[in-house]
Amino acid sequence: MTNQAYQIQQFIELSGALTDFNAFTLNGTGQVQNYYDTLNRIVGRVMVEELLSKFSAIYEASTDHEKFNELLRKQIIGDEKFGPVARNIIKLWYTGMWYQMAQFWREAYGMSDEDVTFFVNSASYAEGLLWQAIDANPSGAKGPGYGSWSLPPNINFDNCWQFKPFNHTS
């Protein structure tokens, strides 16, 4: 596996842990490469590698889901450097939009001319995880069919991300 393929695999796992959607669902959006490239372009390859390395270390050090969540909250989401990036990854997956990083983060860790709020591509809005999470169809895209609005939502969340303890013997 190439380094980039490994990085993308780690990005999918991190995204799954942050959004609570499994790899199958994330890949099904068709946006994995687009979001990975957007993240690298805006926050920089070094920052992405540091974030994914931190995530891998947390994953490997965790023995169960509770410990993993605790470390993820403390060392990534609650971190001054990685937290804003992690929150942007969550927003990116749910809405299909990159939101400009906070000014304090841009001043501390670097500004990119491309760091503005934008839809990643024409499909990202319709593929946002928000629509699956609320069992709705995006306005103006993926029409639900005549009369479907009269039925209550049928949310069946069986596509959750799951922590699997790291096996040190393989």
C-alpha cells in the first residue's frame, strides 16, 4: 500500500470516528478523495500527516471504545491545533462545505488563500451525511417521490462506525 493510500485509509477511519458513519457509507458518498485533497490543500500536508499520526497513536493505545473516545476528545477534538481541523472535517462530511478556519487558528498555524467557505464540488451538498442522519432528501436534489413527505422519517442508523481494538500481533 502506498503512503497516500495509507493516509486516505486513515482519513476514512478518522472521518468515521468523528462522524459516526462507517467506511462503507463514507466511500458511498464518492467524496473521500475530494475531501482528503481539500483538507491537504487548505491546512497543508504536514498538518494532515500530524493529525492522522495522532489519530493512529490514539487508536493503537486504546483498548476499548470508551478509552478511544476519551483520548479522541482530549487529544484531537479538545486540542487547540487539531480541534478546529477535526470540527471542520465533521462539518465537511455533514454539509459538503469547507468552512473557513477560525482567525486565531489561521494566524497560529498558517493561512491558505484557498481557506474560504465553499462547497467542495457540485455533488458534495447532495452527498452530505446530514441527509442520511435525518432521513431526508436534500432540497433540489435526490427527489423523494410523490407523497413521501406525508410519511414520518424512518431513521434506521445501522451504518455506525465501530472501534475495533488494535491487534498488536498482526
